Amino acid sequence: MRNGPLFVACEASDSSPAASCPSATVMTFLDLGPSVVILSPDDGTVQAGGMDIEFTFPADPVSDSDNLAALAALSGRLVVAGANILNIVQENGVSIGTVDFDDPSLYQTALNGEYEFSVSVTNGRGVTRRETRSFTVDSEGPTINIIEPVLASIIAGATNVIAEISDPSGVDASTVRYLIDAPAFSCTDGCSVSALDFVEDDPNDSKVLNSRLIGPFQ
């Protein structure tokens, strides 16, 4: 919502047979603070290691003669996952804040999971506006669950392998490999995988079905 004129009206009717309904209107000015425009990243993005946050603070006067719409000195603030970020530079009128998710001076424990960041600024009247976005930090590799064969089962010859692989950032199907290594059953001399089918029910999950392992096994 933009700052500017705001009209407030009140009306009422009397209880006489010929009821009349007068009204009164006053004009005020709405001041929600300066505009906060977050240029990047978008809401709900997945980040790893760290991220740059780009934003601007356009003044938003309530009228053409508003001399208090300007930003209060040093009032801009960037908070990422509860930490006040001071590493901010200016480039072509855009503020760029850089945060390192592994920085121990910011976070006692490295970030991993869902968080929020906010950008705020105050004008000459002391009114603050704040914009908030969410993001996810992915600091771990995919989660792999082998469904078939089951633990401690006995297999011989060719067998099917079914695994579920999930990750908040999505799974790169081209990186999925099967490794077989046991005292009497290894695939170190070049076994192959055929019938590799991917089913993506969710953009963050890949399910590998009916992957038939073919020797030579030694």
C-alpha cells in the first residue's frame, strides 16, 4: 500500500419518520514508512553456503510537500535468521547485503533448514516499514533410503534395487549411482545398471525404480 491521502467518513440516520442521513468526511495522510523493495532473492528460494540480498529504499512521501519522507540516517537494517547483517555495500543505488551461513560471528551453529530475512527502514517521522521473505538453507546432501533389497537379505544373480532419494534443492538424476561392495560380492570391475527409471512425484524428490544390476560380480 502506498502512502498518501486517506479519507475518513462517518454517516448516521436519525429515527424520525423522514429520516435523514448526513455524513462527515475528513482527509488525513497515511504514512506506512518508506518503501522497501527486495530485488533478490525471491521468496521461498533454496540457498547453500551463503547469499546476497539486493534491496532499495525509495522514499514514499504522503504529499508533494512532505519534507519528512526522507530516510532517517543509518535506519536501514537487514536481519537474516535473527542476525543483524552489517556487510552491506552500495552499487548503482542498490544495497547488497552478503551473509555467510557458516560465519561463527553471526551464528553459533551453521544454518540448515527454513528461515526468514527482513529488510526495514525508518523515515523522518520515525515510521518504520519492514518486508520479510522466507528461504531454506540446504547444507547437507540428499537423503537416501534403500527400500529393496532389505537389510540383511540374501540375493543371488541379478536383483532389483529400489531407492528413494530426496533433497530440498531437488535431486540431480545424472549423479545417481549404485555401488556394490562386499567380501564375496563386488562390482569393482565394471557392473552396469539397466532399466533405470525415475519417478518424480515431488520436484524435491526422485524415486528410482526397477534398477536391475548386471554383473560381472566378483
